[in-house]
Amino acid sequence: MSAKKSTSAPERIRLFPARRRFLAELAGAAGSGCLMALGAGLYANQSRALGAQALRPPGALPEKQFLAACTRCGLCVRDCPYGTLKLATPGAPAPTGTPYFTARSVPCEMCEDIPCIKPCPTGALDPALTDIAGARMGLAVLIDQETCLNFLGLRCDVCYRVCPVIDQAITLEKQHNARSDRHAMLLPTVHSAHCTGCGKCEAACVLAEAAIKVLPAPLAQGKLGEHYRKGWEEREKHGGSLIGDQLELPVRGLEGKPYGDSRVDDTPAPPAESAPGGIDSGWKP
Amino acid sequence: MSAARLGQDAIARKGWFAAHKWLLLRRACQAGILALFLAGPWFGVWIVKGNLSSSLTLDVLPLTDPYLLLQMLAAGFAPAATAVTGALIVAAFYLLLGGRVFCAWVCPVNIIADAAAWGRRRLGIKSSRPPDARARYWLLAGTFVAAAASGALAWEWVNPVSFAHRGLLFGMGAGLWFLAAVFFYDLLVAHHGWCGHLCPMGAFYSLLGKAALLRVAAPRRAACDDCMDCFAVCPEPRVIRPALKKAGQESPVILDTLCTTCGRCIDICGQSVFRFTHRFDQRSSS
């Protein structure tokens, strides 16, 4: 290098025109190649943000892994006997080419032999899933309590009746109907421990727009912090409180009551009509 | 070189069919493969299921695109044995036969690219601003980097090859725009722009063809009358010169891995200079 130090830039161009052209061409090739790859990468990244909207076939790996594993070959689509699955085209709610289904139009029929998993060549649909009840395609959420007929006090119950895991994945929970004040409301309630996300409830919902919808689990579920412990569960596990017996301090006025019982006296609450309060108090400024 | 003249000499000397023999065979091969895939969804005759990314033939033979499998590994996923077996079978096939045989005889985008090239000749579009032909290798490397960085098969979001084949079998949707983009890019912007300069899949298969047995050669190169028809019709014109004009090699065999083994030069040559042969065939008229 030191021997060539004296040559100026134009001189070097004159001396090595072939090398200069080669480098320019190489830079051009590298530039266009990398630019396209970068564009594809950015597009892929942006599209992946949409991934969580789609319901995947049973046994699908978690979304991030699934997008590395799925070849988009459609063998699962071909072996679905009910035409539930389809491959996403650009603009569909799933990354292009990946299998998904729309619960509202064709839900999963939960075949016992899970024929869609068998042909998957890569394991993007996990062959370890052999019991369809263990599938977690999504999670049903009663998303609109304002329109759900059961919440209005009627007895629709359709989502509950069509559920393949009836009385486990969806139960009807009895509650007082405050509007009529004399009836019960039987509220469809989803339990994540049993819901497979098959989508039959959403498909069957009688409303113009389903009040119960199946969402991909990450959209539907909250998550406790890793550090979070439920005191009552820990106490159960350890056969007693972890912090030992609590110090009992005397509370004036509550002598003679069991510790923790803070009710002042046993007289019943005053009747409602004596002093209406809050928004019903009739008070005017 | 006018469109009307290209191949006229060959047709006059050999007759129309002999001057289009390999082209017709190639179209039949492309259509036949597509028909095998389409027989299932269209007529319920399930011979091949899936698509070019991964397929299952007669419920026994698994095939997987080795390029896709490598991207999968780059993305950090270890695929199941079926996919690995399928990719090895496909890789072995193209290692033997010639990597870019895929491009000319199987890939559905070839029909789009050939249509654009034909349109160029018919419309007399001469201007061409192609990127450097090595851009495809950078793009190939880029797809692996993108897979590793995103942890997903990033290239599959935009790959026109899988868009075309999957679209025909499972529904095209807006994928049609990607294919239209390839067509108009090839027609209006760059001669053989996509397949000949950018496609990383073609780049991958060209690397796979380093030792391919099936090759095109120019054993009768002494008879060449410099009409340039082969250069005009070849999708990768630079591969012809070394074999035809002894530029840097004595062998009459086209050894460049970018040759797609399409056989158009064989058809178009009025002097019957070219023929299909194996890579060790050194017979030559000069």
C-alpha cells in the first residue's frame, strides 16, 4: 500500500479501469440484491404483525415458530374433509400462503383422527397432538355482552348447545336478572382449560354479527407476571401459610368476634325505601 | 434482428416442428406437471398433493424444495424427517440433472418470463435496464439473512415462484399482482429481468447444478454461421460463448451453471450446431 500512496484517485481509475468497473458492478449487484432482500424482510415483518388474527389448524406451533416451519404447501388443506382450512392469499388475515380458517363461515369439526396434521412434512402442525380435545386453535370469547341474547335475559343458549366440549368449555352461569328483578340470566361462560377454539360457537351464534368470537389465544388471553403467586394456592400447596401465624392485634369494638370478622353488628341493613342514595336519590341542585 | 426473422432459417431448413421440438416438449413438461397437481382439485384424481414447496405423490413420495428447507434451517427451525427426506430427493435429482432444469422445465414463472420475452420481440422493445446478473446471488444470500433475522420464511411472503404455483392450485387472490409485476418488469424494464438477473431461487438451483450431467453442447460449432439467433433467444446469452466460440474453454459443452438447459438454442439453430448431451461429451467438429 505504501508504494502506491503517491497515486491520486483519478490516476488509479486510469490505471485500473477494469478493476474499477468490476467494483462498480459488484456494488450495483450487491446493492440491488440486498435492497430487494431488505424490502422482502420489512414486508414480511410488517405482515407478521397480522399473523395473530388468523385461526390456525389444530396442533399448529406457536405463531413465531409456525412461520419458520410452515412450507405453505397446503397438504393440511387437502386432507381436511370439511373444507375448513384454506391457504392465505395476499390481503387475507394471515401471512401469505399459510393455512388458516374462518370460524364464522366454516369452523373446525374436530375430527378424532386429526387428518390435517398427518401430512404436514415439517412438523409445523405438531404430530404429538393425538387427542383433538387438546387442540388450542384459538379461544372463544363472549366479546359483546350488550347484544348476546342470554345477557339480555333470553334463552338462546345456541353457542352452549353446539359446543363439542359442552359443559366444560362453555357453561351457563346463573345470575340474577336485575332488569326484570324476577328472572335468571344464564350467561354463557368460556373456560380456557377446555376450549379448543374450533369455532362452532361463533359459526352458530344467531346474531347478525356473532357476539361470541374465537380469537387467537395471544389476543384473547391476559398473562400473569412470572413472579405472581396466588396466596391461597400457595397456602394449599404448602399445607399452611408461608408467613406463619399472623399477629393478632385487639380491635376496639370487635372484642369477642373471630379474628378478621370486621362486621360491626348483626343488625340487618336498613330497608331500601328509607333513604335512596346515589343516582336514585332524587336530589336536585 | 427483427422478430420475423428469428428462427426463420431453422424453420426453412428443419421444418416447423423440428425447429420447435424442445420448446414443445418443455411446454408439455410444464403443463404436465401442473396437470398432475391440478387433477386433484379439479377432477378429484389425487396423484400429487400440495405444491412445489412441498408435495406428496401417490401418498408415498414426499418432495420438498431444498431452498425452502435451508431457509427454514436459517430461521432456526429443525424440520421433521419427511421434509428433510423430500428435500434430499429433490436436491439429488437436480444435482444429477442440472439445477436450472427446474427453471426451464418446471417453474411456472418461466411461462410468464418467456411470454414477456416473446412480447418484447413482437413489440420490438429494445431498451433494457437490467440489474447486474450477480444481483441474484446477493438476493439469495439476503433471503437467508432475512430468514435468520426474522426467524420466519421471509422470502415466501414475496416469492413469485411459489405465488404462481400456489395461486394456480389454491387460489391466486392478490398474488396476481406480483406475477403481473414480474411480467411487466420483464416486458418493459429489463430483458429477462426476473429469471435472468434477480430470482434467488434460480440462483440457488444454479449453484445446485455445478456438476450436473445433463448439458447442452455445441459439437457442430464449426458449422456456426454467426446468425446470432441462439444469442437472441437464449434466456442467459452469456453462457453460450465459451462453448460455441472457445472463449476460455476447449470443451464444446455449455458448462456455465446459469444455463437453464431449455434447449431453445438447439431448436433455433438452422445449422444444428447444438444438442443435448452429458457433461463429459468432448466430441466436437473443431
